[in-house]
Amino acid sequence: MAEETLLLELQFPDAQRVFNRLYYQRGGRYAEDFTTATSRGPRLAYAEAKDFYSYLCELHKAGELPDVIRVLDLGCGNGNGTAFFLDKLKELDEKGKTGFFGRVECTLADFSPQMLEDAKKSRHLRTYRDITSFMHTDVETLSLPGDGYLLVRSNELFDDLPSQMLVFKGDHFNDVRLAMHLPQRIPLHMKDGRRLARQDFARMARHLERGLSAVDGSFVKHLELEVIRRKAIPDLTSILLLLDDFVKMPEGMTVPVPLAAGATVLQLLPYLHKRARIDAFDYGFNSLGELKKLQPAIFRTPGALTTFVNFPYLVRIAKLAGFRRAKVEPQAAFMGKKGKEADEHFYHLRIER
Ligand SMILES: C[S@@+](CC[C@H](N)C(=O)[O-])C[C@H]1O[C@@H](n2cnc3c(N)ncnc32)[C@H](O)[C@@H]1O
């Protein structure tokens, strides 16, 4: 008899919830599986810091610069990107003798305790220990210390966040579920070393139980994913936000709907200063033509289970939520000389209050 390998089957967003939570237990070792723009060098963080510094000068001139300049790094990872950003901001402030840097307070947030531990241990970041603090939070149930953040920055977080994968079928939609297969020879364990029965893990994962955080996630790298398409009813907001695209879309096309990234933008609102900016950098698409080019490999492993970010959807969400401006710009120029093919799909989403 063929070996029974099915561990569990989940809707795509839940599969991302379970898979990524277990995956990022590896802490900064994710860099062994894939590189982020940050791990490829400081260019992106430097460019963002330069831009933010000009913004601080502008606010200062207009008498609108807050006494404390609060910066939040969401999905901070090992903190290298934050450290690069602070390096450049400090350098520009010293050159300009503007005295802004002494007013900066920076919070690094992540849902992975191991990742936060790695960030805390970073020697580079430790040079900023007087102005940095760490927050363990899942952006899906965002909880932050204080409010009045002037800048929220995030690099390659949104593509990790749960998205619905809708498949346009002309007169109806399907969506994607993932069957996760794991060879029987790979055992499951709790972090304390106890063996975990497959059916117990599957039950916990189906209910997204809190106890999942006690599971040793090292097996996720051995999972094989099988795509299953089922008839789906998308939520009304998604239909409304994507209507313009659907009328032009060929049948069979898969559209990622970034439900959790959209919700994150909304959840940030009460935490923001009245002149705040959100800068999110990620792989994604900014037109239907580009989405077509990315088919069918619209979601990816190895590494975390990621999707290309639907930027037009996020721009529409931001405008609905009352943000003043939201725009998307390609970033390949800041990705370093050894560009990857995917760099042409790397974008900066800026949302302004
Ligand atoms: C690809 S890494 C990028 C890390 C870092 N920003 C960089 O540029 O190197 C994504 C980060 O987002 C975090 N993350 C993923 N999902 C999250 C969630 N729901 N809430 C908070 N952090 C999350 C992961 O733990 C990881 O540190």
C-alpha cells in the first residue's frame, strides 16, 4: 500500500498562518533559505532613511515635527534592516546638525519570539539600545506600546501574511486550499522533545490552537504542498475592491487577495501620528498585466509560504480607510547590482495619513 503522507488540508490563508508561524521559529536562520532585500545590503534601508530625513526637515519647517519621533519596524526579523536605517538617519542628522536623531524612539515588532531574540542579540543594533525596544505581536491581532508613530516601516512582511487565493472562473470563483503532505519518516515533536501524534497536530492546526506555538516547527521544510481548488464565495469587500480587474480578467487566473495585509493597514490607524507614513516593501504586482506574467507561480516556498502582494488592492483599502495618499513604486534600482529576476516585481507601497 502507498505510504499515507497527508498531514492536513487547509484553506490557503490558514495554511499560511500555520506554516509561517512554525517556519519563523528558526529565527534569523531563515536567511539560509532565502535572501531578503535587507540581507542583500543596506541600499534599500539607506534610501528610505534619506527620504524620511527629508520628510523630517519638511515637518520641522512646517512646525509639525513631534517632540518624539516614533518609528515602528513591523516584521523586523533579525533587526539588520532597522540598524541600517538608523545608521543612515543618524549620519544625515549629524551632517545637517538638525538634532532630530536624539528624539527618535524605535520599536521593533515581530510575531516570532526567536526572531526577536536574534534582533536583541544583534551587535549592530545594540549600538542603538537606548532608543530601541522590542514588541512581541502578531500583526493580525496588532498590539503596540503607545501611539503617535510617525513612520511604520516593513520589509517583506506583507507577502507572508494570510491571503485568499481566488481563481476567477467567469461565472463563479474557486479558491485554493492546500493539502500538506509529510513523509511518515519525519516525526513531529513538541519543543520540549515530546513526540506529537500526527492526528493531534492536524487537529490543533485546523483550529489554529494557541498550543501550536509549543510545536517544534523544524518539519515544515519537508512539507510538500498539493493545490486543491474548490468553489468559493469571496467576501463582498474583496469583490468590490477587485471589480475593475475582474471584468478584464481571463478565466482561470489566480488572484491573491491580501486580507491580512489590508487589515493590518486598518489596524495601524489608531496608532499613527496625524502626519504618519507607512512604508511597506515587498514582492508583488501593480497591474493586471503583471499579475498575468506571474501566473501560475503566484505563491511560493521554500522558506515561508508567501504570495505576491496585490498592491492595487492595498491602495484601494488605504483610500477607503481615509488615508490621504497611497502610491506604489518599483524598487529594482535599490536592490543591488546582482539583481534577481524577481526584483522587477519588488515595490515600495507608501501610505500617508
Ligand atoms: C521575510 S522576513 C523579513 C525580515 C526583515 N524585515 C528583513 O527585511 O530582513 C518576515 C518577518 O515577518 C515576521 N512575520 C511574519 N508574519 C508575521 C505576523 N503575522 N506578525 C508579525 N510578524 C510576522 C517574520 O517572523 C519575519 O521576521
